[in-house]
Amino acid sequence: VILIYIVALFAEFLSLSLPDETNSKFLYAPPQRLHLIDEQGKIGLYVNGYTSKVDPVALRRMFVIDTNTKIPLGFFVKGYSYKLFGLIPTARHLFGAKEKGQPVYLLGADRLGRDVLSRLILGTRVSMSIGLIGVLLSLVLGILLGGISGYYGGAVDEWIQRLIEFLRSVPSIPLWMGLAAALPLSWPPLRVYFGITMILSLIGWTGLARVVRGRFLSLREEDFIMAARLDGQGEMGIIFLQMLP
């Protein structure tokens, strides 16, 4: 998981091209194999180029790896410009073709000629960041509402528990269908994904809240909680400093 987050943090530095950069000459280009030693025994990182031809039956372009064409690769080469961590402008990338414009598709290209590897690397940032925000929001809500419910009890506990039961009774598939229909059609896919994740996290805290409530119900009668009350500590201090840890 740490490695995936490192990739997400340095996504632009690790990618070979922009995720939406297309090339009509290399639609569905196959993956290129990395080579370290050539036929003459020389050491140097490279990939072979492509030769293309049109299939007379299917009437589509077919790509074949051309072993006679070598595209040398290098480290810390110049590519498209970006801002490292959103602050430092640079055009350096971990590796890539030494000559700009040479085709390098280590995982192949898609139907629009976009580099699959670069899209995979840059998509890691979207998947991991939005998921982390959603889990963090559910964690905060579950601990806060579950802790308040278990600590105070009474009418507060009843209201929160009825809210939890209502949210848990809503079926998931109709909820997702309703969310998909409710979001504006003008939103780009990334914003829709982010919006649905945020809404689902707002109703995904119920299981954690019940676990926290049960623990707080057992902890609030312990001796160290009574000692904290006698010492003059406020209720929020008891919840967050004594019971929550």
C-alpha cells in the first residue's frame, strides 16, 4: 500500500505521457518489451519500434514489433511539463525515450493511441486519494457520533440509533442508482466519482458508530473516567483524551 501511495505521489514524474495525449498512428499498439543487452552484447536500455500494415480482410491497422529498429531509453529524460507536488515546475521524468517523439508503450496503447501505463500511473492518484478521503470521513463521523451516543445515552442515544437504523435499512443498489441519476449530467467523470464517494461515506459510518458506542457504554463506568470527572476534566476532554484512545 505504501508503494502504491508513493506512485500516486510521484505520478507525473513516473508517467511517460499525459493521460489524454492521443496518437492516431498507434491505435491498439501492442506492449513493447524492455531490453538491456542487444545482439552485439552492448548494454543499454531500449525497446524495439513498430512496423504497421493494414489487414486486407479486417481493414484495420496491425502492428508488429520491428526488431531492426531500436528506441534507446534513458533515465531523468525531458518530457511534458508539470509541477512536482503542485509547486515545482519541471519537465524531468524517471525514464523515457532519449529522443522526443519516439513511441514507447510498455503496456501498449488503447483505442485512441493513449499510453496505458501512463494512464494507469496517473489514475492511481485519483483512486487512492478519493478512497482515502471517503474512509477518513466515515471514520470521523463513526467515532464522533458513536462516541456521543455511547457516552451520553438517553434521548441522544435514541436519536442517533434510530438514524443508524434508517441508514442501514436503505438498500444499496437503489441508492447507487438514485445517486447516479441525481448528479448533474454536465459533471465530468472525475467529479461524479468524487461526489458519489463522498455521499456513500456519509452513510457508511453506521457500522463503526455502533462498535464505538458499545465500547463507550462499557468504558464510561470505569474508575479512570470517574477520576477524570473528579479532576475537573470536561466532557469533550473525557471523550477524546480518555475514552477514544
